[in-house]
Amino acid sequence: MTVMPQIPAAVAPVLFKAACPDCRARFELSAGALRLAIGGSRRTTFYSFTCPECGSAVRKPAGERIVELLTGGGVRTLRLHSTG
């Protein structure tokens, strides 16, 4: 995932480059099209979106850098809590 700051954020929203593992399409998504879930481990920290080409629900792991980029770009974040 790459941030595409085309013009200053005050003028236009940030766009994120993404790809679908099912149909292999590449596209740009706005912050509103992405969701970030932050869990207690790498396995439970991920971002998700719906592919605009084929409609598949896509879920990909999010490391520290991806979390920084997505939160900085205004992506809605859900913090997951363990129930144990």
C-alpha cells in the first residue's frame, strides 16, 4: 500500500494504492473505503476494503508503517480487545 498525496490534504483527500488478490486489479481508494483493525498482535492487526472491480472483501495484514500511513490518512480505526 502506498500513499498518493496528489495535492495538499487541505484541498483533496489522500488516496491509497491497493490491489485485489482475487481479480488482481490495481486501484486507488479513499480513506473512507478502508477500515483498519488494530489488535494485540500482528495476526490481529489488518486493514480491509471491498474491491471496486470484483466486489470481493479483502483483508490484508498491517504492519507498523501501514498503520501509520492509514491512521495519518484518516482511515477509520477499530481497536480490538482480547476477551481473555
